Amino acid sequence: MKNWRTLFTSVSLIAFASGASAAELNIYAWSGEVPQEIVDDFAKETGITVTFDTYDSNETMMAKLSAGASGYDLIEPSQYTVQVLAKQGLLKELDHTKIPNLGNLGAPFREVSFDPGQKWSVPYIWGTTGFAYNEDCVKTPPTSWKALWDPQYEGRIYMLDNMLAAYIAGLQVNGFKAGTTNAEEIEKATQSLIEQKKVLGGYNSTNFGDLVASGEACIVQGWNGSIAQVMATNPNVKYVIPDEGGSMWIDGFAIPASAKNVEEAYKFIDYIMRPEVAAKAADLSKSATVIDEAKALLPKEVAENAAIYPPEDKLMKADFILDVGDATKLYQDGWTKVKTAQ
């Protein structure tokens, strides 16, 4: 019996010999959220050649799409990013008949405020923004964003290198809502983030989990999935949704208006919404699935992990950031001040 590699090669040769183009799919997704094993499984099953690139901020992805000719067929925007891209005409309206497994979505994700009716995107995973600490370094369990301004950890505190994520902490530590459009509140948060630089080791959106797990960092701002991945091997790392609320987010799949391999993009979306595939993806990435049947298939250490599936009372306090519209410039100007401050 041929193995899948031999079969894939045979299919490719047949396509080449017949003059047909081999099916392709170019994916651009969040780092750490779509496991390579899932991509490989999809390629094996379908014979589609997949190019898989990653980013560490919505802004990086949006800049590529806005510049045109990105070459991507499938992207993974967060909720407010779906709103921005749709408003700019950069997304293709979805044909639900091409996604038979769309009905597997859990009830809370079938009607989301940022994209009613899944017109532009399909939710994939959800999570929270908070912080993590290493018990070897931090002896008293912190519960507030204030810990990320604590001078006793000077040089060993890291913030996400992500504008809106950093402002979640900067705003909430001052008692404001994340995602506010109030100029005075944004300016106050900007000053707090500038003041914080005295104690920072740096900004990091790629391997912040590794930094806190190794002890190089005492406290890091982070997304729960990445932190849960390192918690699985280092029990000294703890994840906290701060008393001030933190944030909840939803990342999903969307097809750029410029996509060339649209049918292949639909096939991937439908594939990853199968309960068994969604469960495997959630287990490997340590992320919360949007598919109820998938959660039922997860091992207990994932399904009952409070860092991945936090208590309801914590979620109720979390802010949910939507498109801030014209206030985007206030954040961008403030973030430039923060990053250039000495």
C-alpha cells in the first residue's frame, strides 16, 4: 500500500502531466494558533499544497492586505480586525453552502456582534489577554495589572509588542475600559505605558511564554493559549486574568477579497470545523475551541484548565475590543510616543 507521501507525489505528477495546476492554498495566521500538524493533515487528506505563514499582530497582517497583492487565500483576523477589513472592502463575503460544518459552531459563536451571521468570517478559537508570572521569581501571587509596573521586578517584566494589547493594561490599570475612544483616557494610558518603560525588560509578542518559563522574565503580559502551552511543561508558570478585567478575544478565518484559491480556502475552513479536527487543534495549541462537540473530545487537563477555559465570573469582567474607528489614530500616535520614549 502506498503511503501518503508517495500518493501525493503521484497525484502531483498526474496533474503536471495533464497540464493541470496542482491545487494550492496560502494561509496567513496567528503564530501558535494553527498547529503545523493540522496543516499537514489537511494537505495529506486533500492533496492541496499549503504554504503557511504566521504573524504576531493583527496590524502586521492588515498592513500586508492593505498594501495589496498579499498572495494569501486565508487569514485569521481577530474580532475588531474583521470589522476593519470588511469596512475597507478587503474581505470576500462567505458562501455558507461551501462550509457544511458551519453548523458545528457552539451557540455563543453563531451570532457575534462584530460579524452578524458570519458574513465575513468564521470563529475558530477564543481566549483572553492577561499576564503570567513565574513562582520562582514572584512569591506573592499578583492579581492586578499593577504588578507589571512593580519596580521590584525591574528588567524582568515584558509587555506584548502589540499596540491594542498594551493599551488594555495601560487603560485598565487606570480604571478605564479597554478599547475606549476617549482621547483623555487614551492619553492617560499612554503616559502610564511611558512610565512603565523604566521597569520593562522589553516588548515581546513571539516567545513571551518561553521568557517567563525560563525565568528570564518574572512577569509577562500574554495571550492565554501561548501561556497554557508552557504551563503544560512548567508548573511554576501561572496565568492571571487581572482584577481589572483583561480582555476576551475571538480569532477566526476569513478569505481576502484578493484570494486566488478560494475553493481551497473553503475546504480548509470546513475541515478545521470538524469536531475531531477542532479538538486536535485545540489540544495542540492549548486554545479554547468554539465547537462544543470538540470540547467534549478534549483531555481533562485541557478541558478543565482555567487558563484556557476561565470561570464565568472572570469572563463577565473582561473587555471585548471592537473597531475603535477614528480613535485608531489616537492609539497609533500614543503608541509611537511609548515606543520612542527613553
